[in-house]
Amino acid sequence: MYPFGSGMPYPSQPPTSSSEPPRAPFGAGWVQPMNQNPPYPPPTQSQFHPQHPPHGQPYIAHQSVRAPYPSPISAPYPSTSFSPNQNPYSAPSHSSSFASQHPFQQHVQPGLGNASSLDHGPIPPGNVYGQGKGQWQGYGSGGGNGQGHWHGQGNGHGQAHEYRPPTALKEGTPTVKPAQGFDPVKDAHDLRKAMKGFGTDEDALINIICRRSNEQRQEIQRQYKTHFGKDLIEDIKSETSGNFEKLLVGLLRPIVDFYCAELNDAMAGIGTDEEVLIEILCTLSNMEIYTIKNQYLRLYGAHLESELKSETSGNFKRLLISLCTAARDESGRVDPNAAKDDARELLKAGELRVGTDESMFNMILCQRNYQQLKLIFQEYENMTGHSLEKAIKKEFSGDIMEGLIAIFRCVTNKADYFASRLHKSMAGIGTNDTQLIRVIITRSEIDMVDIKVAFERLYGKTLKSWIKGDTSGHYKHALYALVGEQRSS
């Protein structure tokens, strides 16, 4: 549906067929998976022997362990390995030890033999036999009539448990979607035509760059360089200027590189833009943070965690380091009793004592999964009669307060949080164009429609009217395109 990252803890790709559900876009943070099992990534190919096809059928490459895009060169972000933390709450036990070692989504297919699949396709009918060879590993009773080459163990009739990587429930509505009938070669030639010769056709740049997904923009850049021997970003820089240039260049960067550049700029030079660090690290999933950390090291030759330690201090530094560790539980499981205990601990660490135990707030808000945090926040409000956000504002101040509030708002209503970020970028005298550009670029392929609705509900005017009042020219028209608004004078 859109690029990698809507909060699932491992990368994914747009669906390859109508039968495969959409996965998650990069940058949206954690999204409730369709299954309640811990959404860990599948084992790599190297852990298994080569797969045998069914009798009489040609060999088909295995599909479950794959790059988030058709090939590494087309991916707008690097491939990374990921080892998530263990779920802190008790999980339902399974009768099979094999199943407990591979907590992926289970699909039961009666009458095909008791075998576990690590592929996207159905288990082929036939005999399930042997001792754990190939991609199909049996762990119970299996059976069936006919012939096949899928190996497992056991005998008799039973059920087949197929494990698939989890998919995200749809969360948020984007304003920028992959263009239908996409032709990167034509787009590359149209962009070259728009910038060749005297003058520049800015409308053509907007219509192409602002109406393609990030993945499609990367393919356009490759075709542009292949056909003309020139770098598209460098040509854009030479033909445009100001905020319009910053916006187009940001759109053309791979999304992970864009996040890394924003973090680096926030910590470069004298002083630190703590709001950028909060906005990025407090809103992303474990896998998204891991991906950014690895790419940051590649791009800038420094560890992100080390940079954060040198640029921040005190309780705020400890909050950012906890988030940068990317060890939040992402199982989606809830425990009402544990939620009550955590709510009491937060109350004792803040409002019921002189001073504040910041470490307790840090531990709970950075470790518990989003569904559990919602329950904790509700229990806290039941106990005190007011929200945890109000307590945070009373007990904390400065950057640590802003960071904890960002986590609270992202858990309760992420669209409201980003609507407030857009409002702050345009409120008062002047416009924080860097912040405006960052939020629109990162959310346009995730949930910008929801943010627009939240913006009008919270501030009484449409996002378009605010953009119109704070920007102008081609920059304004490009922003209109990204937020799904029609061009106006």
C-alpha cells in the first residue's frame, strides 16, 4: 500500500497480489498486528535446507524471507537484521515445542498433515514424511494421500500449522499513494525536459515528484541517471531554490536517509534541536529505530547512541537512550493486572511523593507495548480522576516533559500529535519550514488524511488554510499536492 514502516517490527513490501494483505509504511511507529502473537521476523533462509517443489511442478523461489523491495538496489532503505526483546507478559503455551520457538502467525489447514510452514503459500496435499528436511518442518502428526516432496515427521492424520510473517492492520489514510500505471522511464524523461534549456517547468516537477511514492521516486532517480548520466537531486538543486528546493530534495531522498539527515542536522553545530529527536525517536517502532541506527552509522561514521549521549544530558538523555535501544515489547498483548500495578507505580513515583522518580516513568513508558500503555493510562485516570499527561506536566519540565508527553500522545492519538506539530510549525510569527517539511514528508504516505481531520478539529481551520497563509509560490503548491489538496491561487 505504501513504503516500509507503519510500525511493524520488521520491513515489508507493498502487496504483490490482491490476496496478500498490505503491510506497513516506514515511520508510522508500531501498528497493531492482525495476529496477537509476537510479530517477530521470520528465520533467515540459511537456517533451512533448500526447498523441494511439489511433484511435477517447477521450482519456485521461496517468498517468506525477502527484501522489502524487488531488489536491494531499489530499496529506499538498507536491509537490517533485528533481534526483538522478549515479551514481558506471559504468552499462551502451545503443545508443540517447535511452535513455541517460532511465534509467528498460525494458519490451520485441516487434513494436510501436521507440518509447519514458513512460506506464504498453502501446504500442498500429499504425504508428509521424513525427518525435518527442507522448508517444511513437521512437529506432530501428519498424513494424507498422494505424493509430494514436502518433508516433515510423524504419522497419522492431523492439522497443518502454517507460520507467516504478521501483517499490520490498516492504520491511517495516506494522501500520497503509489501512482497507478507507473512508468519511471517516462517520468525521468519528463523531469529532464522540465529542467532542460532556459527556465524550469516547476509544475511538471510538482506533478511528478509530489505524486509518487518514495519507492517510485528512487526508481525514477535510477532511470534518470541511467538515461542521462546525471544525478537528479543535483539537477533539482541547480534548478530550484529556497524551501521549494528543500522540499523536493527531501522527497527524493530514501526515507531512512531523510530521517538520518534530520537527526544529524538536529545535533550538528552549536546547540541541539531536542524537538526533532523527540519527534523521531518517540514515534517509531523498534525495527524502524534499528534501521535508522544502522544507516546513520553508514552515512555519518558515528553511532547514533553515542551522538545522543554527547548532545543531551540528565533525564532527557536517559529517555532517548532507552528509546534508541529499541527494546519495547511489541507483542500487542495486554495484562489488566499488570496495568493496574504499573499505574500505581507511576502514581507513587510522581504525585504521591516529594520529588519524582523519573526512572519509573522512563521504564514503563519506554518498555510496555502500546496496547498495554493504553490500559495503564486508563487505569491511572480511573485512580486519580485526571490523565497521566496532566501528571507529567505537573511533575516534569523541559525536554523530558516534552518527550514523555510525545509518547503519551502517540499512544493515545498519533494523528493529534502530528497535527500539533504542524500547528506549532506555523503558529506565531514566522514559519518553521524545516519542521513543516519534515512532518509532511514523513506522514504523507502514512496518515496525512487523519492528521488533516485532527488539525481542523483541534484548531478550527483547515490545514490547507494555514499552509496558504504561511507559504507561497511553487513551495505552497507542492505542499498542497502532498497533503491531498487542490491547487489554488
